[in-house]
Amino acid sequence: MRRLLAFTTLLAGLPLAGPVCAEQVFSFQRAAGQLPKTVVPVAYGITISTDMNALKLAGQETIQIDVLTPTADVTLNQAGLHLAEAVLDKGAKATITQDDAAETATLHFLDKIGKGTHTLAITYNGPILKTPNGIYVDDYTAPSGETKRMLVTQFEVADARRMFPGWDEPAFKATFQLTVTLPKEAVAVSNMPIMQTTPEGTDQKRVSFARTPRMSTYLLALVAGDMKSVQGQADGTPLAVYAPSGLEGQGAYALHAAEKILPYYNSYFGIKYPLPKMDMVAIPGNYQAGAMENWGLLTYIDNVLLFDPKNSTPRTRELIYEVVAHEMAHQWSGDLVTMGWWDNIWLNEGFASWMEIKATDEMNPEWDIWPRQHATREETMEADALPSTHPIQQVIHNVSEANSAFDSISYGKGELVIRMLEGWLGEDHFRDGMRLYMKSHAYTNTTSQDLWQALSKTSSQDVGAAARSFTEQPGIPLVAVASSCKAGKTVYTLTQSRFTIHAPHPMAQTWVIPVVAGGPGLKTQKLLLGKAPQTLSIAGCEVPLKLNLGESGYYRVQYSTPTFASLLKNAQHFAPVDRANLLGDQFALFRSGQAPLSAYMDLADNLLSAQESDIAVLEEIIGRFETLDQYLKGSPDRVAFRAYARKQLMPVLNRLGWDQKTDETVLDTMLRPSVIAALGTFEDPAVVAEAEKRFANWQVDPTSVKPDLVGIVARIAMTHADQKMYAVMAEKVRITQATEVKLRLFNALAAATDPALIEKNVVLAYSGAIPNGRIAMALSRVADESENPDLVWKLVKQHEAEIRTHLAPWSQDGFLAAIAAYSDNPEIAQALQADSSATKTTGGKIATAKTLSEIGARKDAMQAAQTQLAAWLAARH
């Protein structure tokens, strides 16, 4: 799936920091979970009838079970269902006890069930939901203008139990044969091909799908509605992209991507994709998961699967490729081989995040995508430096905690650590280890230790010793570099400590760090840095030696003053990824109080003065300038800083121009909106005037502005919108059906700063204009863009009860924390911490702790930036 002050009392007892015990290889009996392991499912036969008008389902299932330990009680999961009857081996009826809080049902039999194979038949019924979880309906407006209803499932983490009773934990793998009664006109797809379709009465049909391979419950899927597809094949596997009828042609780009990616994965993993088909489905709007790797039926919110040449942007094209590559990688890592419990969700998500970039780069080298992963690195490390971080592998006690684990640590840090390990071991050794891992554990479950063993065997390295130091403890290593020059030779001494932000008493830790060092004209050197210092020698004095060459390692670097001075003078001679890396580390060191902000500003100033043109470097600088602008909110120095930022960025826009050139690179095309947006934020008069002119033209003729600039010019115009202009844009948001365009326009609206318009935006977000699955994100966007998060918090609290009725259960925990995260007001932090609805679950407490940590860190940074930036600007001018 592809989907972000004092607080010590809140963190008490939470699994947010500290190493976990070194784990063993997977064992079913040792695997964490909440269900007893006395009975395991072997094969499900599930038959459901749906009433799409009354939003009800009725189900019958027959489960072949294997009793491992004689028992009179069988406990399994259900959520919101009513179990009417349970019969064992066509004879013994159970007394049924349901615990809705625990989401379980226990079947009590008079006599113990003996060891061995038995058959359990259950009759049940339950609701079909409107929130995007479990089995639910998605109401949308079709291209024809008609209102349509689609049936959708989304089961990860623990919502399969909302469609059928079962063992809804990843270690309980079984096969599934699904039969469903649906409206006769509906097109139905599931994990496997259709075996048979028969009429059912006058207006329904009964659809039976082939039996799946052995898999976890959360990977079962069903989608039905008015859909059509574009079809292809790769390596003998039929491929199809389904979309609401009339939009299927927009699936051609994703289909083309899948046709290229599948053979690459078949080769990389050494196991051919094992299912008889692969379908991908675009869910219109109401799909909060973003994308989901259901085996053989990959589901996506439509704006990350459908490419509309009239409205989509180069960024959309890239995003589609990445997300398709991500979910397809899961067909092996996650589906064929599945983590034993949610404490190892990073095995699924971190690996798929790494593989999506590897595959996308392989197929599209012109996108220069690895250097641009710098943004992911910085976002991840920012979270990992705070005291609210957690290990990649963290103890997960319940579903609420499992949902909270789908964060930048599991995804981003997982990706970056895997990349570091591949760089250390070498691509061939790493690939061979993955092949061994897949072959050894196909159709079963694993822990991280299973992966380390496979990689160690193929590389002849003790992979676990290094890897566990990054996966079983939280945080980031900081490598300090000191230098001395004697007799014409520079000796660099490397030591390590823990890098933290806003953490006065961090736990001391040690890592085994694969370090790569080098520079222009220098031989690349590699070493493993442990607790003891290590040295590197280079001929010459003041040699610009840089660590983390290629930004392939997960660590920060702090250079001594003379070492950094040499790098500062020679920064433009390093590769773009290393220039971005130097910048990122310097800003982080400012955030941690270990370096002055002037070190970052001097480096950025030097690069900009040297006419920096690389997108990764420029977007690093633009992002930091926008952050500093926020830090200066309310400061008299904001005007001077904005003037400086405009002066430095305007040459970039002059080079790019407002309009796409016929011979420009795709990277310049993607850079242009970022530069214009930043100059709009910094109130450049010429840019604001041009944006407002183009926005006015776009309102008359939507084709007059390229899709990638529509959101930018609208956002600049909306910053100072009046009621009339706002009303026009708000109506466009309401009537626009394409999710990509709807969200683009709402994000522009979110920049309105008038308090009356901010209130309208909050109401617009949950009033039906935005699909349920995107409401929480939309409200967070208003808090971020409006520069008035405190007002947004107040308004959300006023409307909280109604807003929550639109949210899936697994999005409730972090809802309020995501709004408060943009505030720097201690009163908001206190209100969040005291709010019972924000802290009633463990997942809610984790989300709240993260936000409190972010607020405290931001307050520190604002105070430091306002003092130091004023001095730097004064010295410069």
C-alpha cells in the first residue's frame, strides 16, 4: 500500500523508541498476534449476496480448518457482522459469543474438536459501508453525468473481517474461493479470473471466481461496477487496467508501464509472477488507501492510475509509474512472501518503496530519479531525528498501532536502509539474496531475520549485524569528520554519535555504518564505521573529501570547520546528488543546534551564484527557503528574506521561462512550477501579476494554461482572493469530477488567507465536494496553506462530530494531530494533548506524540532562524 514542547507523560508506555530484541526467523507459533493458534484456516469458500441499495450483505462461508490443539472454542475475527449460525462438520452447532470491541467472535462447542482437518460452516450478515474501508460503496459521477455506485474492498490492515468472519492476521494464510451476487449489469473483478457467471432472479447475477493461491486475508479483493478496461500482456501474463466506463482509455499509460515492469520483476526476483492474470482498477475518488497490492487485483485511487493528456502533468506521469511499480513489487514482497506480523510491515513497504524507484529509474533514466529521492530522505530523517520516532521494526500490540506504522519510517527509512545495504553488498549479491529469500519463503511468512540470512548467504557478509543496527533501534547516526594535514597528507578521523532534534536527553546508540567517501579526482573509499573511530588518508592538504558519496547511506555528516570550508569552495564540482546532500545535512545540523544557519545559507548562496540548474539541488533550496519563510512569520525580517529569495531564484525562472520550450528536458518542465510557486509565495510582483493574468485567462479558456501550471497560478491568485473569486473556484471544485483536477483546484483554494474564506474551505472539505477518503488530507492542506492553522483547528473542533462520520476507522487516530501539526502555538499543543478523542487509542497517542514533537522542534527552529537569519542578511547587505 502506498499512502505523514513537553510530552514525556504522553509517551509513557508507548513503543516509540528503544531497540527491540534481536528477532528470530519466522515461526508460526512464535508470531505475534491476538488470535489463538490452536486452529488455523486452510481454505475458505465465501459466498455473499449484496444489496447495493439497502447497503447490506448476507454471507455463507465454508472454511476447511486444521485443529492443531484439541479445543472446544474457536475464536476468529469479525467487525460489524452478525454471526447467525456456525456448524462443525455438518453436525455440531456452536453457541456464538461476539466481542465487538475486540472484533472477535468465539464459537463454543459442547465437545472438544479433535486434532486434524474439519469443516466449519458459518452464516452471517452485515453492513456495506460508505467510509473507505472493509467492503464499501463509492458513489461518483460518471463521464455521462449519471450518478454511479461502485462496490469496493479495502482490507489492509484488518478490515477483511468486515466482509467475512475469519482469521484476519497475516500469519494465517489460506486459499479463498469467492462467489458474489451482484446487479446483473456490474462488471466484477477479484484476485482470480471468473470461473462462472449465472443469472440470479431478474436483475442480479452470481459470479464465481477461481480459488486463490495461499495468501493472507488482507490481500483478498473485490471491485464491481460500471467499468471497462484496456488490455495487454507481458511475459505471457494477461494485464488489464479497469476504470469507470468512458475513462478506460486513460489507463493506457499505466498498462504500458506494467508491460515493461512485469518482465523486469520476473527476472529480478527469479520467480515468475504466479497468478493467471493481473488487473489494476482505478477507484474514483473515495479511496483513502491511495493504492493497494491485492494479489492479482491491484487497486488505486484514480488520480494515480489514470493519465489524461488534457489535464495530467509530467509529475502525474511519474507518480503513476512509481505507484504502479510499487504495487507490482508487492506481488512478490508482501503477497508471495508476507511479513508474519505488522511489526515487520517495513519488509513490505520499505522494500516496495525502494523497488519502485529502482524500476522507475531502470525504465526512465531521463527522469534522474535517484538524486531526486533526496526529498524523501530529508522528510524521513526529519521524523527520525525527533524523540517521537520509533525503530523500523517496532513492537505492534494491536490494530491501532499497526495502522500507525504506515509512516515515513516504515516506508522512507525502510527504502533508504535497503538502498544502503544494496550499495554495500553490491547489486548482484543483493539481487541474488532476494531471489533466495523469495524461493525459500514463497507462499509463507517471514521476519527481517529471514531476509538477513538470505543476504548473508549470497554475499558472504554478516548482513544482520549491520542491518539490525538500523532496523532494531530508532534514530539516525551522525558521522563527525575531523581533519589534520601533515607532510602533505590529510588524515580524516571519523567518529559516530546519534543525531537528534529537540531531544535533550537522547539514548546513546551505536550503528554499523557502511561509509562511502570520495570527491572530484579522488578514489572512492568504503569502510564500515562502528564504535571505534576510523581514519582515511588523502594526499594533499585542503582536499575536498565528502562522505556519503552518492547519498546512498542513511546517516548525517558533520564536518570540522576546515573540512567544510574546503567543501564550500568546491561544492559546485561535486555531482548534483552530493550538492543536495551537503545542503540537506547542513540544514539538519542547524535544526539540531550543531551548526549555524549561515553555513547552509553560504552554501546555497554559492551554488545559486554559480547558476545552479539541477532540479534536485534547486528543489532542496526552494524547499528550505519556503521553510525559512514560514519560520519568519511575524518577523520584520521576512520582507528582507523574501527580497533575497526572489533575487536568487529569478534567474532560474528567467532561464526556464513561463512556457514550455519544445527542446527542454522533462526535468526543466517539472522544475518550472516549483520555481513559480516559490516566487509567488515570496510575493514577487511580476510573478504575481503574470499568475493573476493567466488565471483570469484560464477562467475564460481552460486550455490557455498548461495543466502543470493551473494549480500554481490558481494558488497565487487565491492567496488574496475575494468572496467573488472564491465562489467561482469553489463551484469548480464541487462540479469537477476528475480526482486529479478536483484536488488540484482545492489545493489552490486552500491558500486563501481571509478568515471567512478559511471557514468556507473547512466546510467545503467535508460537505461532499471532496471524496470521503481525501477529507482528512484536504483539511490538513487548509491548515498548512492558509498560514492560519490555529483557526483551522478551532473550526475543525466545531465540526468534528460530523467530519468523523466520513472517516474510515483507521484514519480517525491521527485526524486531529494532522491538523495541529502545522501550528506553533503551545495552546494548540496543549489542547491536542488534552483531547480525549485524539488519545483514546494507542495509535492516537502515537500520532499525538509525533505532532507535539514536531511543534516543539518547529518552535525551536523558528526562534533560532529569526535570530540567525537576521544577522546573516544584515552581514550580507
